[in-house]
Amino acid sequence: HVQLVESGGGSVQAGGSLSLSCVVSVAILSKRCMGWFLQAPGKEREGVASIASDGSTSYADSVKGRFTISKDNVKNTLRLQMNSLKPEDTAMYYCAAGGVWTSGYSGSWCYSNPGNFGTWGQGTQVTVSA
């Protein structure tokens, strides 16, 4: 049973940084799409970044150059490094795992097909003040 647990959220000033982590209960990072999503109040969940089984990545236009998704296949940990944070980044952030069939695709494919993410963490709140 795959379980995801996020941590690292908090409140920061604009321009600051946060590092989010997601510990995965099963060694699947090298075998599936993994991703980070955000959900602002009253809004749908939106993709932030994805990383494929081979380590290739893809990002939402709004975070390119500021956020970095990475993973440690041995430690079973997914990470989102967030720099130059803006108030509009304020949201709940969720890590997610794709299905078993997502092995072998690119980060771009993972990001472009969010319906393939089926396992979700509980989320961690990020609040950025001006």
C-alpha cells in the first residue's frame, strides 16, 4: 500500500524559500511518475512539477526558474525546492504518485497527463506574505 507524507510547509515572506519533502512508503520513485500539485482556496488542484522514472522533469510556467523537483530513489523521498516565493504561490501543496503504468515516460508526459496520478498525500500548507 503506497502512502505519501508531505512536510516542510510554513509561512514565509515574499522572496523567501521553502523546501517540501514527501516520504514514500514503497520504493517506487524509479518506476513511476511523481509530482507536486497545489490547490488554492476555492480552486481546483493544479500541477506544479513532475518527475519521471528516469529523472526527467517538467514544470508549470508560473514556477519555471524558481522551483526544482528532485528525488532520491534510495531514500524514497520526493522534494520540491521553492525559491523566490511570491504571494500567489500560497496554497496547499500535495505530492502524488502515478500508476504502475507510468514507468518509462518523460517528465513532460507525466506533467501533461495528470489523470495518471492516483495516490495523494495529505498536503502541506504554504503561505507567502508580501
